[in-house]
Amino acid sequence: MAYKMYDEIMEQPGALRKTFDSEKTLMDEVSSLILEKDNIYLVGCGSSISTCYSVRDALEMVSTLSVRVFTGFEFYYNKKLIKDENSIVILTSQSGETGDTLSSLRRAKEYGIDTVAISNEPESSMIKEADYSIITRGDRETAILGTKTYVTQLAALYYILFKASDYENKDELLSQLLDIPDLIERLIKETEEDNKALAEEYKDEDLFYCLGSGPNFGLSYKLAMTMFMEGAIKHACPVYAAEFRHGLIERAEKDVPVVFLDSDFESDVITKKAIGYSKNLEMKIILYNLSDYVDDDFDKLLSPFAFIVPLEWFIYYLAHFNGEDPGSTRHIGKVRSD
């Protein structure tokens, strides 16, 4: 067994360290720019939009800084943009060539809106065309799931936006953020075997629901939309934990797997209720608790950084036990829109 994703999981701490070392000064500059803006837009697709969801929801829990999240073409067709409005748009893309996101960058420039590109490819169109370009230092990433690019994009967004926020504990959060490479390095070593065993237990399942609250919803979105479906070739659906009883509960059935991300946020009172509903309905519960991975002084807003590694191992081995390469694709890059 030798899949490229394995190497890329291992390379995440180094990619984060290199990104902070090389891009921190520019990220500071963008943070200062944000303070002068009336509107902040975040744009991405797939794993990239999941990072936008996470940072938006984290900010909304503790800060008055407001951001709006769009998928690529949703921003492109946004009819409320105003010529030369005092706004900034931050666009995220692993390749820097995502057509939807690149179109949005060009539309923003047409409207005179400041643009920031966050991408892993230094020679990409987005990096060349944006007003400010932050290069995540993950080198080439080939596994479709996005490991290095996910954590480095997420870290860049957290750093830029929380530094510009009025969160009262932002200095401690930013300090912990800079230590995330050490946390990920430890979790890579400590969480592989447990999640390998979990993957073997669930290898024959074909449908998974993924639930979280706050910034964990963004990770639930990534888990379902890119990790389960692209990597493990399993059907999956992301749901805000608070939405469990508004629809999902009608399809909740005995022995159907449901993944919960629980950080003990105030809003996770609802997550715990959803876990209770699932137990009563005899669903198969896969529970990830933040407290299993970090100390009590860890800022819970950084939860996605703690959960991502055990989830990567789970998906990696889930694909392996089903004879799939977790980094390959069947249709992405082959199905073209006109």
C-alpha cells in the first residue's frame, strides 16, 4: 500500500511552517487592509469553500467582523455588487485555476474591488492576477482530497481575519494558530491506528451523514463533499447539527452511520441532542470529541485543525479497505462544462 495521500498527510506540518514563515508579513498587510473595508467576501469551491465556511462561523461566534461566503459562480452572478464599492474579496483555490473562482476574481476586478488570492500554485492565474497573492507552501499536491492545501488555506484565512477582528482572545488564538504544526505532527502519530480500525469497521457502509456546529460545520462539509465522496467513493451528506431534527431525522434509520464533531461549543448542546436522537433511533454513531485531542486551554474555535488529521486517516483507510486510491479521481478534471 503506497498512496500519494499518505505522503501528503505527513507533509502538512512542514507546509504550515513554510507558509507562516514566508507569507506572514503579507497576511499582516491584508489584515490591516480589511480594517478599512465595509464588506468582506470569501469565495471558493469544494475544500476551499469549506475553509471559508469554518472561518466565517468561527468569527460569528465571537466577533463583530462580518464576512459573506460565496461559491465561485454565485459571486460572479451577484447582482448587488456596486462599482468601486469599499470591499475586499478573498478567493481560495488549490490550483489557482478553478474556473468558477477565477471568473469571480475577474468580476471583482471589473468592479474595482480589492482581490486577495490564496493558492498553492505560485504560477497560477489567480496568483498572477490578484492584487495580493498569498502562496500556501505545500509544494505540488496530487491527492484530490486536499490535505496540505486545506490546512494551509484554513490557517491563512484564520490568521488574516482573526487578526482583523475584535475577538477579545485573538492574541492567544493567533499564538496557538502558529503552534498548529506541532499539534498536527503529534496527531499524525497518535490517531492513525484508531482510525484505521474504525475504517475497517465501517468499510462496507455506503452512506454517511456528517454533522457539526460552528466552525465544525465547514469541516463536516469538506468531510462529506470531498473526503467521503471524492476520496472514499462513499455517499455522504453534510448537515448543521441544529438541522438534524428538521428533515434528516425523517431519513435517520437503524444502523445508518452518522459522524459527529463535538467541541463542546455552546451550540454543541444541540449536537448532543442530535447524538441522543441518533442513539434512540439506533443509528451507528461515529463521535469525534475535541477533548480527545487537545488540552483544556486550546481555543475551541481552532477545532477544525484538531479534527482534520484523524478524519484524514479514517478516509484514507476507508478507501484502502475498499480497494480505492484515496487520491485519485473518476470524473473530476474529465467532465467539462461548455
